[in-house]
Amino acid sequence: MTAELVRGQNHPLPGARVEIRVSAGTPVVAGATLNDAQGRMRDAGWIAHPAAPQLPGVEVSRQAAAVHHLAVDLDALREDVHRVNVLLALPTGPGAPADFAGLAAPFLAVTGLDGEQIASYTVTGLSAESAVVALELYLRQGTWKVRAVGQGYAGGLAAMLADQGLAEAHTLADTINEAVAAGMARSVAPAPDRPTRHAPGNRPEAERPTSASAPGNRPAARSGQQDASGAGAQQPGGPDAVGATSGGGPIDYRHPRRAASTPPSAPSPAARPGTVPPQGGAADGSRPAAGPVAGDAPGWSMEERLYNQVWGMFEDLARSVAAYRSAVDFADSRMERELDSVLDDPRARVGSAVETARAEAQARYSALVEQARAVLERDMAQLEAESEVVEPALPPALARWDNPVWQAYEPPAEPPMALRVGDLSLPERAGLRIPMLVRLPLERGLWIDSGRLRGGEAGPVDGDELRRLAQLTATALAARIVAVHPADGLTLQVIDPAGSAAGALLPLVESGVLREAPAAGASGVARTLERLTRRVDLVQMAVRNQATDALPPDLDLADQLLIVHDFPHGFDDRAVNQLRYLADEGPSVGVGLLMVVDREEARGYGPVLDPLWRSLLRLTPVPDDHLADPWVGHAWTYEPPLAPSGSQVVPQVLRRVVAARHSLEG
């Protein structure tokens, strides 16, 4: 059965040798770039294009055409190749279209060498782009899969190659365009509406794959190698790629100050975490499957490998559920069409014909849904097994409060790369929770909504109880942020104008982590905001003028976290503007913001606060499905990171932070 993919969906490949057929409404350039485990091209030798159409395991066309047949032998790829991107680009030159706007959507089909179609994808939604990464073949837990990407580039080939990390992107793009121009001067292939299917063995000679896919040229199969979907710079989503639906559109959640890293050298396959050395393999030459292993994603350190592995789990869950929902929608629409066609025929309405047609349509519907459910259950079982292995191995910054790792907690020497701020799940498997991670330092403030929730799974919650839970969630998050920083690396500032959060703040106060009492009343609000805005101004000016030595000696240079309760009580117009300023400018100089607020109570300020809400990541104190990813559009259920009821883990961790701080000061 052919899988008709939509953007973001994936599908396993049954074999290593496949053919990718391209059909477009106009001549296009087809190529293939190779990526390592970090999603980067090593050099110009990692792309097959019309000027250099053959690489080990890949062969593409030598000219622009409306129909292409790309041959891929995954077993013949280099050992360090984890991804093959299939790219399409419009040729340059007189008479060539400037972009894909108004052109027929390119159609791609992945087939076996017998001509049987495995998966197909129609690249829709292109307009101002002149180049697109249409498909990618990627290695995940020892299995090769195909994923529909559809990532367009208005800057053409050069922008696409640069995005994959190629330094000489513009030079190589010029070389490709020159080769294409020379080929088009000789001939341009005609464009049929759909790809032409030939019987096995009867393809024209020019369309047959050559040495790139010859069995005798394949090296030994790699076993157990994996990539971290989401670890590269081009991934569309991940556990920290989730934003509030009220945020005003898709947001790029990639950390702006962290470049994708490549380990200095890759160990041999047998030495890689999670790999299984070749044991002779199956009779069909397939790779032996490896069980889930914590930290089997690429990265410099175990922390980074675990972080990348969580990304991969998030993306696999998103894609599997998207594929299941798409299959069910297809089954629904197919049954409706079949019933409509029967009812449209007056002759079929007589006797038992209608009931027979309805029963047959229902049977076909049930078969499709059961097949999709079986695939989903298989994927969920694999992810659950991986989660059971990964969760106990997570470091404190990424672990739940009930993880035993907190029992041996000691303040770190430096902040981690990411922080767990809760869990994410989907209704198809609510028990499977993926950690929701945000990168550190926080580039976005956090907003814990203490107001009435419209959706979610917690059911009706009393307003006072919801506010209390929001305050407890803020304390739990603040404790995590403090715990993952060096003992003297973060200073807490708390604004509690009416004193309503006194009970929730007790762990911070009694442990001594909160050095100063929470700011109360309008005067306390003004004093705290004035001090922090002054710090932001001074540090920004010092950094801009390279004069950090001139900063006042009494200025606290540790990172700051401002926790705001009872907003807007005690806030005048000046204080509101200062708060917006801290939300916008604070993160760049180490000032983070954590607010507990009911947005309805703040409506008196009108639209002046809309930019503030858009700049913050909205969280909820009870499980709620308010989060949506800009990749496949799932509504994710968020669960806050509260400690188990009756647990003393948070006070114990905070006391160790204070003890380490006193040790440094003494």
C-alpha cells in the first residue's frame, strides 16, 4: 500500500535500494545532498548535482528536466552519512521562471527497483521559493525512513546549501547553474503530467541506475547507527519547539547563540553508543535491530546526546500521530465518497443495495483504521521502551522531581544547555510523556496562567485553587532554574505586592535561596524594577562599548530571575513599561522573567500588554492542551513540573544550593 505523505510525515523504507521519481510542470534541477549526524554537509563533495551526478550510493540527472529518476543505494553510502536530502531547484537564465509561484506542485514518488511505489509526496505551498528540499531519507535506530520535508528557499540553491553548513555555497551554486545552462542549451526534456511508470526491466537505458546502485559496489551494512532527528539546525520542531497558540504565528525556537556542533571524530560503528556490531546479518542483508539505549544520539557530551535523543522522541511521536490521524481522515473521506456515489445512483437505492454498499464501505473503513492503529501501536511501543530507558538516565536539569538523580544532587560548575519545564503528551497515548525542554539561557520569559482555562484535562478548577497551583508551579520552576545554575550564578528577585504568594514562596524563603524578602506594595514594585532595568542598561552599554571593567563594583553580575506575582496589583504605567523592557532586553544580559498572572485581570491595560504576552511562553498549573507546534499543528497537552505530593525533594535541593553558596563565600 502506497503511503501518501504530507509535510512532516515519515514512512519506513523496506529496502536499501530505491528510486526517487520526480515530476514537475517545468524543467527543474534535481540533486541530493548528504548530511552527517548533525545535519551538516562536510564539503562540496557531499552533493550529487548535474556537474557531478554520482556519489557513492547516489546518482542524479545531468540536466534540468521535468521528469527525473534518482537512484539511491543506502548501503553504499559512506559510513558517516546519516541523511540524504532530495533537492529541487529552478534553473536560472533567460525565460526560466523566477520562483514556484503559479507552477504545478512537484510530485515525488519513492519506488523499489521493481517499480512498486513505496511513498509519494506532492510539494504544495511553494510561492516565492526557487529551491526546495523535498524529501529526506534518514537513519533512525538502525532503520532508514523517508520524510516529506517541503522546506523552500527564496534565496535559491545558494541559500539551501548555506543552510546545510556549506561554506562555499555560492560558488557551488554558480557551478551547478552553469552546468545546467550548458545542458539546457542542448536539450530540454518534455514534461508529462505525472511520472511515467515502466514495467520492471523495461525502463529506457538512460533511466536505469548505474554503478551507484550496483550490488557489487555495496560495502558491508552499517548496524544500529542512529541520527538525532531535531539535532540539526534545519529541523522543524522538537520538545522546545512548542509555542502558545496565541503567539501570533510560527516562531523559530532554535537558540540564536548556539551553533550546531560536530564531534571532532566519529568512533567506529562497533564503539558507538547503542550500536550492535555486525553478526553476519540476515539473509536479506538487512541491519540487525538494536534495542533502545540512553544517549545514542550524536553530541559532544552525554547531556547533549540525551537532549538530542529527546528531540528525536518528540519528532517521532509527532510524526506517528500525524500519520495515524491522516490515515483515519483518509478512511473517513473515502467512506463518505463511496456512500455518496451509491446514493447518487437511483438504481442503487432499491432493495438491499444501499445496505450492502454501506456494509462494504464500513468494512473497508475499519480495515484501513485497524491497519493505521497497528502501525501507531508499534511506534508507540517503541517510543515507550525508549522512554523507559532514557528517563532514568537524564541529568537533573532534564529530569523529573521524582527521578533518583536528585538524591545525589550537587550544584553544577556551569549551567546546562537546557531545562525541563514540564511534560508533553498527545491523546492517542496520554501515558507517553515527552520532556518539554527550553534552552538556557532563557531567550523567552515564562508566563504561568492563573486564569480560567478553556481546554485541558483537569476539568473545572476553582479560581482560588488554580491561583494557588500556579504559585506552586512558579516556585517549582524557580527551584529548578536555581538548582541547575552554579551556587553563586543566579540571584532570585520576587515581586509579591499583595503577599498572596507567601505560602508558595516558603521553600525559597526558608532555605535562604531568596536573599531578600519579596517586594511588597507599589513602592517595592518600583524599587525592584528600577534596580533591574538599571542593571540591564549598564551591562548593555558596557558590552556594547567593550568596557565591562567600568561597571560599578556593587552591581550584581550574577544572572537574575525575576518572579512576578499579583500582576497588575501595584503596577502603574511606568512599572508596566519597565516590565515590558525587561522581557524584551533582559535575556540578552542574563535577566529572566517568570510571571504568574491571570490575563483577564490585566485587560485594563488594553493592547499595551499584547507584545508582552507574545514574548512569553505560556504554561499552565494543571494539564492543558493549549500548546501547539508550528510544524504539524498538534495540540499538545502540557503537564507542569510539580514535585510529588508530600515530597521534600525541592527543600532538600535548595538547602544544598545554599550550603554550596556559603562554602564559596566563606
